[in-house]
Amino acid sequence: GKTAAEVFESAGCVPPGSPSCAACLGGPKDTFARINSAEVCVSTTNRNFPGRMGDKSASVYLASPYTAAASALAGSIADPRDYM
């Protein structure tokens, strides 16, 4: 089997940036992982409102860390129990 890092790399994902709160708080437009258009995101933040992670037209779904990780592997919102 592949590691999660290998799955992401083969899918063409960019390597993760350094941990910070900038994207979760809708930092400047050049912030790593900030949503700058009407995209969909699964996040582990503790609250949600329009513009929380950038663009007000983005759709942000709050999830547990397990659900966020499973969703990243699946490419859509996924049940983490399928990966345990």
C-alpha cells in the first residue's frame, strides 16, 4: 500500500505548508490554502461563517480530523470508518 503522502503526491497535490492560523482566518490572498473563489473545503476549524477562510462564496464544511483526512484521501466528503 501507499502512504498518505504518496497518495497526495501521485494526485498532484502541493506539499503542505507550515502550520498556521492564516488560512482558517481568511488571511491575505497569497496565504497558503486560503480560499480565493467559490471552492469547496473540508476544515477542522471550530466555527464557520461566510468569509471565514477567505472568499464569502466558498462552501466550508466542518468535520472531525478523521473525516477531513478520509475526505482528502477520497477526494470528496468521506466516512473515516472506511479507512480504519
